[in-house]
Amino acid sequence: MDHFLALDIGGTKFGGGVVSERGDVISYIASPTPKGASDSELWEITKRVLHDAAVKADIHKFSSVGIGCGGPMDLDRGLVSPLNIPGWRDFPLTKSIQDEFGLEAYLNNDGKAITLGEGLFGAGKNVRNFMAMVVSTGIGGGIILDGRLLNGRLGNAGHIGHVNVEPNGNICSCGARGCLEAQASGLNISRYYGQDPRQATDDIKVLCGEYVGRGVASAASLLDLDLIVVGGSVALGFGDIFFRAAQKELSNRAKLNFSSSAKIAPVELGEHGPIIGAATVAISSQRGLF
Amino acid sequence: MDHFLALDIGGTKFGGGVVSERGDVISYIASPTPKGASDSELWEITKRVLHDAAVKADIHKFSSVGIGCGGPMDLDRGLVSPLNIPGWRDFPLTKSIQDEFGLEAYLNNDGKAITLGEGLFGAGKNVRNFMAMVVSTGIGGGIILDGRLLNGRLGNAGHIGHVNVEPNGNICSCGARGCLEAQASGLNISRYYGQDPRQATDDIKVLCGEYVGRGVASAASLLDLDLIVVGGSVALGFGDIFFRAAQKELSNRAKLNFSSSAKIAPVELGEHGPIIGAATVAISSQRGLF
């Protein structure tokens, strides 16, 4: 059985793990993302979560390292500049990991990593066309179409968070108005509706579900896909009322013969999705999948 | 020099042509799409435009036949059911052509055919990520991403006409509200704004350009693409004022680091785009392009 080191880097936490080739999480270590940390402090945390995960798993041989990281990034050169981690700008994450651990390292955007994980082990298993997305502090995602992970010009395909859902809506962190992320992400629920997402009212849960359903409907029509798996702390925390509202809006907006069957479903890998996804970046690259 | 028979089937006209492997149109014959015609009458017109195009070109040897046809269709089985041609429902167009002409025939959606044509001979030449779209009686398109034509689950990827651009907008022919097609297609300009698109006021040209720019912005963000080529009788007829409004709205809505450079440009193949595109369906299939 092959094992992979996995690294999930986001604005809330750094996660390190050991994941088997079957998608089982053998160990997992998380550390909060420090605010205002320097690049060397961030690198020390990165090394620590990976070393600690390896020790905890008591496994000493790894095939390679898979990395899921918040964007943007320069995929070809392995440089990361996560929007929510100002200490890293063009940080050479791939090379640093390779040098430290003596293993090949594979990097991708965290939304695309989750999509790969769901595609190999979760709700997208054996499905050639689907989108996976995360409704959390921000909103991101990835798309597998015709059995392949979409990259796009610079590797950012899957950015469902910046599909317009309300032309005169809230100003988004990107500077545009009415992006899905501006209307329904955790950060913007706090900012614009004055509610902590963890204690949101049913009205807010329904409203956010509707916006997600609307954005997803545009994607389903544009790309001829009928399965959208949704995860992330906000979506999963909001639960059924959110998912029902999202499905209703999707069904009202996607009425073409090929899109009218489109379904929203929760991710299957749940809270482990990001670390399994990170491992799958390596697994799928090494095995030529997607 | 290889030559291809090309067939472009739309709600307005049936076009037959002979196109060289370099994308030169050697001959072209068009016949208006009859209203209320039976399947056999439609088939007679199909045979006639292809035979007449071959005679006019005075070419007797063809590599194969390429077909661009209005959707929906069952690509795998070669059956067409064009929305605007009620006489054909699950008509076996690919097989009928193959039997009649003794040549291999290759079928795709008309929007995807135009995209292939622009990708091989036009504005998308040597571009690995772009969308092509047509703003005409309806609005359709196709997407080349990572150097490949996107198909999606049933082959309909590229349906930019049903991206939502106005949540409380006009009812679309698909049944949803505020699709790009409902807000900016030729048919709906007549229906909802009471103007013949050929004599539209500047206000309408700007409005439609804005809607196109908004839909395109969502697609550019979702797919990480920065070139959108736009054709079709409405877009090309509206001209500069339309294209300027579309570009302005796109720039206002696509502000991510990877999408902020997105550009709208007119198609390069102009009115010959559909027949060259139809030929390219065959050329690209035979040569394993896209």
C-alpha cells in the first residue's frame, strides 16, 4: 500500500496528513494560520505539520507529497501567493518541500484539490462531469469535465466564487459587484448581513443557498454538467435548509433539456476533504488520472 | 490539397459548402429553412445544398463531411433535434449523410463548430484557452480550454446563452428568467424591446453589449480564460458601440488577477464562420486536433 504526505494550506489553518492510496487518512495535524507571520515562520509551521503527521502515522516511506493551497499561484513554477496569507508572495512552496523531504511534490489550488479528492474517492467517483465547490470563508471550486480536471490559462479554472449572481449586489473582495462570494461566503455573511455564520438565521441560510443555486445553474448550463458537490464549513454548517434552497433555485434556473436534471449534493469526504484532496493532487499526477 | 464537404444547419438557413484543408471556402450554397417542413423535405434540401456546392466547386473528391447543426442533439448516435426545426426530432443526420455521399461524416453543435473554426483558422489560432460565441437569433457558443474543445456530459458545453445575467429579467425560451439569451438575442430584442435588431437604437445596442459582457465575465472567471471571440448577425450588425459596451462591462465584472485582462474581440471568419466551422468539425476529428 502506497502512502502520501499531504499538505492543505488555507487562511484558517495549515493541515498536514498522511493519506493512503485508497484515500484513508492515517494521521492529521492542524495548526492555525498565524496572522502577520513572516515567510520563514510560515515555512516552519509547514514543516512541523508534515513532520508531526508522519511521526503520528508511524510511516517512514512516502511516494510523494501532494499540496492543496489557497490561490492565486504560479502552478508551472510552484510559487504560491495565497490571498489570505500576506506573508507568502511567490513563495517557492513546491521546491522547498522537495528539498526538505527529498520527495517529489505536486501542487494545485485547494478548490481543485478537493475536486480531485471527490473525483477519486468521493461524490464524483466514476463521474466524468461534475463540479466540486467549497462555501467557507471564501467560495472556490474545481471542475472535472470530459473526465479531466479543467485548468484554464493560468490554472485557475473552477473559480465559481466570482460568477455574477446579483448585478447590483455587494462589493466583492475582488472589486466587482455581486459575485457569488460577495453574496454568500462566510466572510461576507458577517460583513454584509451582520451575522456570524455559525449562528446565522434561517433567512440567511436560505438566501445563501439561493445564491449558490443561482451561480451553480449558470455553470451547469455553460458546461453541460448535472452534478455539483458542495462542501465547506458554511454550507455543511447550514445543512438541509441551505441545500434545499440551493437545489430549488438551481432547478428554477437550469431548465434546458441537458441541465434540468442538475443536482446539488453534499461532498462525501466531509471535513477530511481538503487533506484527502491534497493527497490526490499527488496520487492523480503520479498515476496520470484526470 | 484535401477538400471537405461542409453542412451548416440552422433555424434561418441550410448552408452547404466546399472548404479546403486551409479553411478556404471554395463554394457556398444557402437555402432558407422552410417553416413547417417534414423530415423528408428537410432531408431533400440538405442533399441539394451539398450536391450543388460540390458541383459549383467542381471538385469530385472529398476527405469527409463536417456538420454544424443547431442543438440539441445526441452526438454519440448522430441524431439531431434542432430547437428551431420542429420537423427533425432524433433525425439520423450523420448516418443519412454517410449513406448518401459514401463519406465519413462528423457532427457537432453549431456553436462548437464555429469555435473549432475560429480555433484552427481564426481569432483563436494558436490560443489554448478561449470561448467563441454567436449573438444572433439565439445565443450559443463553444469553449476551447487547455487546448481541447469542451463537450460536457451530453456534448452541450459552451451554452453561454443560458448563463444568468439578470435575476429578475425576461422569461427565456428555456423557461428560466434572465438568461443572456432572453436579454440580448435577436429574437428577444424583438420580443421584449419591440425593436427589429436590424434597426435597433444605440440604447439597445449598448444594453445588449452590457449583457453579453456580463455573461462573458462570469465565464472568464469560472474558466480562467481571457479571450472571447464574438460573432453572429446581431453582434456584428451592432458593431463598435456593442463591442465597446461589452468590453466595458466585462472589465467592470472580471477583476481577478487572472481575469482582469479578459478581452472581447470579433470573430475573424465573419459570415463564413459557420460553414468553415462545419468543415473544421471534420478536419479536427480526422486529424485529432482539439
